[in-house]
Amino acid sequence: MKPLWLQTPAQLSNHLRSFRKARGLTQAALGELIGLDQTRIAKIERDPRLVSVGQLLKLLAVLHVRVLLEPATPNPPSSVRERPTDW
């Protein structure tokens, strides 16, 4: 799978939901795996600005998604040239 560029919370929201569904998990099942209830998972998917870094990393680990941080290049892909929205 190609890396996914993130610039906005809405993009993260869509990706979290897609990864959960791709693993065949309901919000409740995902919540059980990381010790959160279904309503908390729903809130995180709706507005990922509400999640702590610790919870996000735990969530991504359960979804078998890794985070890659790398320095910005002088010529980023066209999809990330626009100024990011404030988180």
C-alpha cells in the first residue's frame, strides 16, 4: 500500500475508519482491544483532534498501521504543497 499523506484531521478521521473496517472490526470491537468503549472510538473517528498521542498510537498498533515521520523535502508531492489546516 502507498503511504498516506495527512494534513487535516478529516483525512485522519477517514483513514482511521477505513483501516478499522478493513480489519473487519466494529467500533465496539476495536474499543475492547484497546480498553475504550464504543462511544470513545466513535468520537475519535469523528474528530481525531480529541485523541491523545498515546491512544492514537495504541489504536494504530491494533489496526496494524505504522507511523512514519520524515523531514519534509524541498519539493513535496503536489497533494501536500498547500498549507496544512490547523489541528
